Amino acid sequence: MSACASKKRILVIDDSEAIHTDFRRILGPPQRRSQSDIDELEAALFGSAPVRAAVCDENAFEVDSAYQGQEGLAKIQAALMAHRPYSLVFLDYRMPPGWNGAETLRRLREVDPSLGVVLCSAYSDYSWAELMREFRDLKLLKELRKPFNSQEVRQLALKLTGQGSSH
């Protein structure tokens, strides 16, 4: 199986479209640039260039989105049933009007206790100590404060999905 076919899957559960866009930019494959004027002129003069195979970035992730905890839980259940589980979840603390991050995490743990989760927010309704008392496993639960640094997000994703720490 190629590295592209076996990309690690990440689910972002957050009520902000902008956050999903940021995670896709940071963790997904590099965006292909739009065709420049020179490329268009070259194609007009010399004909279209042969289609190049897509380049596979072995450190890119397949990033899916859910905008509420209930939707995220449903996606995780469906992924498990399809034998395509997620490797990691980035989960917002606050997602009105639905479940908050702690309630969503409780439900996720019932379905997939070994799933790595990074709780993300600019503020928390729970202290980290409270969350640790309830969820305990520091290897499977991390915290990321917003606004986050893209390098920190990438490093966390690589480390928590077992893709290495040298990048």
C-alpha cells in the first residue's frame, strides 16, 4: 500500500469554519498553485503539458470536518464501522449550541477509548486538572491553546499519530 493510500485520518470537531480551513492548510497536502500567466502562454504556444501524477506528501493527513460534537461522534462511529478509523481528533472546548468539548470527549471515549484527542480553545470551561482526573491518559489527551502555531499543530499531529518527530 502506498504512503498516499495509507494517510493518517484526522477529524476536526469545531464550530468555526475558519478553524477547519486552518487545519486543512496546516495538515493537508500542499495546495496546488493556480496556473500562472506564463503557464497559460506556454500551453497556448506549445500545447498542453502532459498531466503529472499527483505528488504524495507522506506527512500530509486526510482531514475531515465536523461542526458539532454529535456530528463528530457519528463520523467516528461510521469510520470505525468502515474499518477506516481516525488516528487523531482536534476537539474544540466550546461549540454552542451542542455538546461542549468535555461531553463530546466522554462520548468519544465510549466508542473509541484509544483515540488520541487534542482539546483546543482560547479558553476552557474546565481546568486541565479536572479533565485529567476524569480522562487520565496523558498519552491520548493533549491541550492546544488558540490562537495556535501551525508548527505546533503539525508536530502534535505527527507525534500523536506515530508519524515521527523529526519533521
